[in-house]
Amino acid sequence: MQLPNMPDAKQQESAFTGERFMPHQTDPLLALEHYHRYFFASRFARNKRVLDAACGEGYGAAFLAKIASEVVGIDSDGATIAQAKSKYSSIPNLAFEVGRCEDSLEAHGDFDIILGFEMLEHLDEVDQAKFLKNAQSILRRDGLFIVSSPERNEYTAASQVKNQFHKHELALFELDALLRTCFDHVHLSAQRVLYLSTMWQLEGWQDKQFRFHARKDLTENIQRGESFSPPLYLIALCSKLPLAEDVIRESNSFYFDASHIEKTKELLQWALQLQAETQKYQEAIQNLQRQFDERTAWVLSLENEIKCQKDAIARQKHESDERTAWALSLADDLKGHKEFIARQEKELEAERAYSKQLDDVALSFIYRVLSRLKILPRIRVR
């Protein structure tokens, strides 16, 4: 059984935005995840009436229409539904309608199988609850509700970015609790693209069973109850009646798509190229780290040298300040001495003037005495 493959499919497809999966426009790993879900659902859809909620461009609904009695695909985007109607118009038991999963679905009638692949996370908490109630109300008593959702913790760790189209992602225990509000019987499985080594008979392998070997390495087994990989996506089988054992067994399956072999080779080559480039970048980063460490050490040595220079300048400034203070004190002392000398000189000048005055008085007196006594010749008074 193969998915619909039309020669002109690529020409009719809209651009991939990341909100809805578009065949031929995404990487093979994402395609494997989406296609595997529909192949899983096909195990229960034979001659059944199927509702594909949030069907997107309709590739899965078209695939199921090959074995189901009737398939109805609904999506909230009118342009996407118009494209699906045009692209798959040749399939008589397939219908597409515009509709919101959180609104009433009773107008579509009852269904044996209801699918909700990768759509819960696009709704908020309120609308998630509404959709489950709507699905429960139109699911026949022995019907099967199959839903998938990314496991929040592992999905965030794997993608490293927040998906702008996701409103409310759910962890495993949250999804289980949410589903059990509307369905009495819930069986959860995990999905993830894994690395596998495959061995098969060259002829007649389609009719043979495959044995699955899983170990941590060649010598250590995976213990019973321990998962061999954390679930990236969760797949839930929900029903009003207890699930049959043969239905639960279908949860263990592998999906192989031969059309992606060449693409996988390209991815491997691309991965090897990325690994080589990564090695170069790592070496460049290590080289830059060495240069950074060397320059950091150089900067630290400069900082230490600058600190020593600042300390020396501070000491010199301190000494200069002390000498300036000493010089200023000397200047004050010198000024005092000059003022003292000036005072002494002034006093000396006064004494000289007084002494001269005394000399003149004495000479004048002597002259008058001698003149009266007529002892000495005439003396010229200065």
C-alpha cells in the first residue's frame, strides 16, 4: 500500500510554513513520522467510516480512502481545503470540508475511526477539551479515536526552539489525564525516528515476520519495563469499550519508505559534511579560545603593570605633596625672616637718623662753646 503519488502534486502544493505538513516540501524524517501514523491508522480503517480532523492538505485522508468505506477530512483553513478538493477530486469516497475541530462535529454524522494527528498542540487548553468532547460524541460505541501529540519535554529538548504554531503542548502524563476525561479506555504508545540496521530476505520478505533486537550495546540488554528511547511523539488509542489485544499489538510497528532512500543518502552525506564542518569550526573555536586566553593573560599582565604604575605615581604624588608642604612651610618661614629683617633695617635706619641728629647737636654745642672761649679757630659747621 502506498501513499497517493501524483505527477503534478508539487505544482498544486502551497508553500510549507511549518504549521501544516506538506508532502514533498519537508525533510524525509518529518515525512516518515507523518506517513507512519496514517499507515498505523490504516490497520483499523478497512471498510470503516473515517474522520480526519485537521487533515491539512489531505494526503492522509486520500490514502485512507483506498481502504475505508468513506473518509471525511476537515480543516479550519479554507485555502487548504480548496487545494485538497482540487488535488484529490478523483477519489469518490473522499470529501473535504472547512471546519474547526473545537466546534460541534455532529453535522458530519457518526464515525468508526476519528483521527487527530498533530493537532492537539495547536489548540489551547479550553479548545483541546472541546475537541475531545466533540470526538467522543460522534464516535460510535465500538469506534476508535486515534490521536498523536509531541511529548512536550522531549520535543522541546530535541528541537531546542519553541514552535510558534503550538499553543499548548502536553507531557505524557498530561495527555493521558486529558484523554481519560472523555474516554474510559486509553492505550499510549511512543513514536520516534530511530537508527536501525535492517536485515531481510532478498525474495519473499513481504510475507515474513521480522525479529526485533534492542540492546544498549552488544553486551547489555534493555531491562524489562525500560523504554529503548524517550518518546518524541505520543500516539493514543482511545475507545469507549475495552481495547482488543490484537488492536494493542498493532502499536508495535516499523515504517519503511523506499522513496526516501536516495533522500536519506543525501541526508547522510549532508550530515557527514556538517560533521566535517563542525570539526573545522571546533578547531577554529579552540584556536580562538587559545588566542583569547593568551590575550586575556596579556591584558591581566597589563592591568598588573598599570596597577604598579598607578601605585608608583601615587607614591610619587604623596612625596610631592609632602615636599610641596615642606616648601610652603619654608616659604612661610622665609617670609617671616624677610619681614623681621625689614623691621630690623627700619629700626636701624631710625637709629642712624637719631645718631646723626645727636651728632649734629653735639657738634653744634661744641662749636658754640669753643667759639665763646675763643680757643679754637673757626670751624665750619656741617
